[in-house]
Amino acid sequence: MERGEEKLSVRNATRAATAWVASPVGRLARIEVLVTISCCLLAVLVLLGSGRRANRRATPRLAVWSALMLSYPAVSYTIGLMQSASFRNELIVVWGCFLLLLLGCADGIAAYTLNDSDQQARTILNQGLQVVYVFILLLSYVGALPLHLKVLLFLLWALSGIKLGMRVRSSILAGRDSVLTVENKLIADYMSNKEHTEGGRDYDAATMKGYKYVVAGEADRPIDPSHPEIVTVEKVWQCQGILLSSSDVDAAARRRKDICLSFAMFKLLRRRLGGFPLTEARLNKTRDFVKVGLLAGEDHERMYRVIEVELGFLFDFYYARYRSPKETLIPDMLLFAAVVVTSLCTLFSPAVVDHRPPSNTVATGFDIWLTRTVIVLFLVLESFQFLMLVFSDWHKVKMLCRYVREPSWHSRPGLQRMLKLMCRFRLIGYWNNSVGQYSLLSACLHSQRKGVWRLPLPWWFMGFLIRTRTTRHRNLPEEVKRSIYVFLKNGLARVRYGEYSLEKNGVLNILRLSARPTKLQATSAVERILIWNIATQVCDLLSQGQLGSEPSGSPIKKERLVATTLSAYCAYLVSSAPELLPEHSYDTRLLLEGVQSEAREALKGCLSRDGIYHKLQAVQADPAASVHRYILVEGRRLGEVVHNDMPSMVNRWEFLAELWVELLLSVAPSDNMTGHVQKLANGGELITHLWALLTHAGVVEKRTMIAESYIV
């Protein structure tokens, strides 16, 4: 009896809830919930969209991806539900207008992956349909709205249409297809025919004399560097205005010039991504551009900063709705002012401030607060989006180029102070400044502890599971950045997959790789990475007790930090980003999974880090063994030799640090431009920065470093 009464109670409650949802109040509540969800999605898209490259955590990236996928369907469904409502509430049309405006200001991100970068036409069409739907909604309420609210809402709708029109115009002017065909062709022809002949042999990379790399001014005609509209790197450096002073004392002026330099480098890199050859790659002038120009002085941060800004332009080009330097911001400023004034008038209008719903209107009590919240949210997001536009590097480059073209601006202190202020601020970072870390032996030990190897899983899936659970990210240490800078400055022309470091330290004979098993090919770059990753871990294990007595900040600990960080980063590239390495990604994955399987078998029963070396000692070399056994045994052997036969601990870790810098630089040149651009979507990798830097030094093909003794 009680059970029957309980079922009846549940049935009645379900019927009551269903009836309430179908009632006018229930439908209004559904619309309010959907408006709230849509606003949250658009807020995430605006606030986190462009900043996702500066955040390595997965949660913000997942939030941005979800917002990009769901925002337009959510807004479309919400406006459709508003149109089909059988009740009247004048605030609904206010929500519709501001949802439309919010949809228009969420333009900080155009794509989440490279495959999405050509979907702007679909997005614009979707927004155009929402403009039509909101107009129909306005017409249905035109007789019930107060006159002042009617005027404001129609004005807001018109401003939404104007914003959409400006977006279409911007998309046409800055269309990627047009840039990749027309502008890239102009830059390619100019660099192959005119740049090095116009600059001649009289060049100086320290002062950028003779470097006529185009910053701005190219149009649909062959480029002439003497044309007053063409701004080159040389002209920027020769500018006599205070804003771009050539004095090395003014660090701020140097940074402003470097923004223009980064933009010119972005155009050269984009030309390569468009499939055009780098005809200047083999010129000494190109090598000196990096070695004498970017690597000059002792400020290693400048090299990274210039490349970061360059890759920031590349990110915007593919993944954001960037503004071409050819466009003026005057229409945007006027539209922003009109939208803000109209929105404030709506927020403080009698219909919103003194809201008293008519007796025949359906209301919930929450609707007026939702209206105020939506308007305030739009004002915040629209202001943020406008500031992002004003303080963007694209706008800075445009204004600095105008400063170069207009000598009259040099004598206007007010204008110069405004430009200084604009160039000083940036609202988002360029990248997360972190590197992935993965150590093969430690990962296999982790699988022993967690019992992953006992699970009845395919060996390839087991390897993937181990990698995902043992891969982490850490901030890029300054010691690592400094070591890469010093090596590039002193050994840019001597990168040979570790051979230069072996020769320099006089250990080429004792640390040369031993004979490989029969019928195996020559050692590949990925094999070298895995061998030396194991060797570095073995050396670290054997040195652990001695390192504990060293004071913090000692040279030994600094060099050890560089060696272990880069060793784990190169192994991370093998495990998580093989497409950025010279070998085919499929072969790289197969090699890693085979070595993992061999290492797990060798470490079976090992439950502590201290026992790794003793387990590896039991693994013996076999002339008929597989390449996976060879890598494991050779890595252990080299680790023992480095620990036992190097003269001192300082030299030991100094050698390993230099070796890993050389190995990373050796694998940085790549023909897979698409892989690097795809990685930019999630913040980018350190190897992408080095890839771009070496490209500007003329190192553009991986086979150059394999077949020849020197890369430059």
C-alpha cells in the first residue's frame, strides 16, 4: 500500500513539473537559464580565447574549446525559443539584442585547431542569421515596447548589423587565402630578387644596416624598398624620432623596434608556410642576421622575446581574428563609443531602472536582474575586446610604421607619449614558458609501482597510458634559456647531433657509440635522444649522493638542471610530439614503445629509484639483439662512462648540458611547418621557437645537418 502511494506521489510530482515547464512561467525560466548559459559561454570565449596559448593547464583549454563549440548553437536555440514563446515579456527582446551584441564581440578566437582556421565564413553566416532572427523578434514586440526602449533596441540591432559588416570587411581584407597567395608571392619575389641586391654587401646586422626586410607597406605590386610607403627593418633602425631612438641605453625604444622586427620576421616565416623557398638561406648575411643581430650583447632574453612576438603574430594569423595593419581603427572607435553609449542609455532607461511589468505580462522576478547583468557583462566584454584591439601588436606595428613614415610626428610630444603608453601594455602573454618533461626509466618505474604492466591491455595502449601518467610540465628555467643562447652564440655553425660537444670536451673516443647489432641501420636522431636520455638518468642516479652536499646555486647544480631538463624535454618530444622531430612520427612511436617494453622487462620487480641501476646492470649486450635492447644497454654504458671517466663533476654535468643543447638544436630544423603551427594552438613548444630562429639563420632543411659537417 505504501509503495503504491509512493509511486502515485512521484507520478503526481512528475506531472506537476511537466506542467510547470510547459506553462508560460516555466518557458520564461527556461529562456532565462539559456540566456545565462549563453552569456557564460561567450564570456569564456572572450576572456580566455586569446589567452589560452599562455596557459598550459588542460581545464582552461577545455573550457575555451567547449565555449567555441557550444556558444553559437546555444545562442541560436535561445533566440529561437524567444521567437516561439506564446507569452509576452518586453525584457526578452532586450536579452535577444544583447546576446546578438555579445556574439559580435566574442571575436578573440577564430579557430581552435588548424583544421578550423578556414571556417570563418560559416561563423559569419551564423551570426548573420541571428541578426535576422532578432529583427523578427523586434518586429513582434514593436507594438508593446515603450517608445524610448523601442528606439534604443532598434539602434542596438542596427549597430549589431554594422559590427557584422565590419567583420566581413576585415575578413576580406585580412583573408588568409589572399595573404598566403598574393602577399607571400610579393615577399618571396622581393627576397629572391631585390633584398640582397638592394642591401648589397655593405650590411651590419648589429645596426640592421642593409637589412631591407619588409615590415609594412606592400600592396598588390612589386615591392620597391625606396618607396616612401614601404617600411623596412633598416628604416625602423634609422628612424631619428625619440620613440625609436637608436641609443642602446633606451631599452623601451629597443623593444619597440623589436616589435617591428618580429613582424618582418613573421612575414618571412609565413612565406615558408606558404610553400615558397627561402632563397636567402645560404647567404652569410642571413646567418649574421641571427648571430650578430639577435644574439648580440649579453641579453639572452631579447632573442626569446623577438621570437615569441613573431610566433604571436603567427598564432593570431591562424587562430584569431587579427586586424591587418592596413586597416584603421577609427571606425572601430566610433562604433565602440556608439555601442557603449546606447547600452548605458538602455541600462539606465526607465524600463530597466523602474521596471514594473504590466499585469498581463509573465514575469519571474529574476528577469530584471538578468537584464541588468547581461547589459553590464556586455559592457565589460566589449571594453575588454576593444582594449585587446588597441593594445594588440598588430596595432602597435601599424602606429610605429606611421611614425617612421611621418617625420612630423617626431616633434609632437603628446602623440609620442600616447604611443609609448600603448606600446608598454599587453593584456595577454605570448606563451606559457614551460617545457614538457618525460624520463623513460622513471616512467617505466612508475608503471611498476602502479601495476600498469599487469593490466591486460595492448602493449601500444599500455605505453600511451604510461606516458600520459608520467608526463609533466615545468617552467622553463633561466639557466636552460641562457645555455641555449650561449651555445648558439659560440657554436651556431657546429651543431652535429652531439659530435661537436664530444670533440670539444675531448671525449669523442671514449663516448663514441659502440658497434650496433648486425643488419641495423645507422643511428637515427631519435635513437640518440633515447640513448642519452638513459645515460643522463644513469649518471644522475650514480651522482645522487655527491650532489646532495653541493650548495644551491652552485655551477654543478645549474649544469645538472640544464642537462636533466633538456634530457627530459627531448624525451617528451619523442613521446608526445614526434611530428616535430626529423624522423617520421610513426617510426618514432614504434621505436619508443619498443624501448619502453624492453625497459619494463628489465625493471620488473624494481619498486624504488635506487634500484634502477642495479636492474639495468643485469641487461647484457647481445650482437643479435634488437635495436631496443641496444638502446637500453648503450644508454647504461654511456652513463657509467660519463660518471666514472670524466675528469670532475663540474665537467661531467657541463658536458651533458652542452650535449643536450646541441641535440635539441640538431633536431629543431624541420620541413613539417604544419606540425609547428598546430602546436601553437595550445601555446607552442620550445623547439618551435628554436625552429623559427634557425629558419632566420638559414637552417631550413633537416638533411643539411645530417649530410654535412656544419649546418651553416
